[in-house]
Amino acid sequence: MKPKSLLLYLFFSTLMLGCGGGGGGGDGSNSSVMTYVKTITSFSTTSHPLTSPKLMTFSGTGFLTVADSASVVTFNTASGSVVSNYAVTNPFGVAVKPGSNDVYYTGGSAGNQGVFLNGQPISIPNTGANLYGIAFTTAQDWYVAKVAGSILIYQNTSQGTPVSVPVPGGFPSALVANNGLIYVSLSGAAASILSFNPANTGDANHGFTVLPWGTFDFPNGMAINGDYAYIANAGDLNGDNGYISRVKISDGTKEVFASSSIGVWQTTGVGFCGPSGLAIYDKYLYVSNGTCTNAVNEKQILKIKLP
């Protein structure tokens, strides 16, 4: 055999042996194929222990901002250190202005809350109500959920006179923007998720559509990743039996994405405790846990590996 032919023969023989002759791991499978594991771990907040985390959001630089009991705190996800910490009464919703690290959040005196930016109140008309979720569609247009049952539309050109749009069928809680639409979770048991098109406020339903996703168990925070929406279900009024739903936006197919029995738990306990906030960064879904009867994994942030 000529030297060049011999080298080719040895090369292909080695290649076949490395592939196991097509046998993979000996059981007919290909050992190089990675299996997706829905791993659930904790995100350390020892630099700022949480007492009642609520809605969350991410900036584009990996900063996680969480509304807690009396402050809005931003963590560096790489180190766990605190980037900023703004004191505020009754915070709930948070959003980051697109193209910046400016943190907007709701809070203030009960019954007459406002909006804050990086620790300072924004000059807006008195709301006369509690404010919940907040979301941006552009750097100029932002939206706030009003517990009295409406969405307030703020724009650079009309910040002093926001448009109040009535929400049909319930009280809005969390807001999340995606492709020009605002997704709205309604509070309570057997509650729906709505979409809101700001361009259609003059329609009979004021731009709202009840999505064909079925109902949820005390839903709150939401996050959207590609074709899927994730919804945090508190379970019940006590925060027990909480879970995370995943819905395919195109056809409304719904599943339980993570619960006490779904997912590989690597925390000190198994199960959610009044989950309320969701945010996605670097192929992980972050979940803020509040309180519940059995106190499992309470007052902390969990991370779930995404496909």
C-alpha cells in the first residue's frame, strides 16, 4: 500500500472508531447529543437580602432590577453585587428605558402612588390609586397599570396629561412589551392575560384583546422569549402551589413549565413560594419568590435554565 493510501486508511479507521461505528454510547443513541435539563437553582442576593421581592426586569448589560419591600435594588448577575439601591415605599413594577440603564418604577404612599426614575419622583398628575406594572414600547412611550382598572399611557409629548384607557374584565397587574403590544396580566383567581394595542384605543374594547390562553392562578409577572410567553402563577392567595406557565404565542398552547414536580431542583427546597416577578437573561428565566404558608424557597430569586 502506498504511504498516502495508508495514511488515508488509518485516518478513516480512527474516525470510525471515534464514532463507535455508529453505535454511539452502546445503546443506539448518539452520545454527542446534549439533553436539555430544566435545572432550577438560586441566585444569591446575600449582598442585599430580600424580604418581599415582586416584579423584576433586566437591562441589556446583565443588571437585574427587583422591586422589594421598601426599595428597588439592582444586582450585577455576574458577581451578585449591588449596583444601585433606591429607597421607596410600596414599590411594585419596574422597567428600564430602552437604550439606557435608567430604572423606572412605581411606588409611594398607598392610594396615591407615582412613578420614580433612578431614585427621584417623576412629575406626573396625582393618580389617586396604587400603581402596579410599568413597561416601555419605545424610549418615548411608557405604560403603567393602575389598580383602579386602567392603563395609563405616558409619552414625551403628553407626560403631563396621560391617557387613561379602561381595562375590560379585571384589574391589571404586570405589564410586558413585545413587538409593539403590551401584554397585561389580570389579578385574581382564574384570571386571563390580555394584549393591548396602543394604536387601537378608539376601538370598542379600547385596544384590548383577551388572549385565548385560558386562565391562570393568580398570575402576575410575565416574560417573553422568542415564540413563548412565561407567566408566574402565585397559586392561591397565600402563595401556595405556585408554578410557571409557558404559552406559545402563535397558537395559545399552554403548559406548566416549572412547578414543585416539574424541573430539576437544585435549591435547598423544592417548590415556588408566591412567585410574582419574571425576567430573562442569558438563557435563564429568573423568578422572584415572595412568601407562602410552608416558606419553602421564600424571599429569594430562582433561576431556571431555558432551552
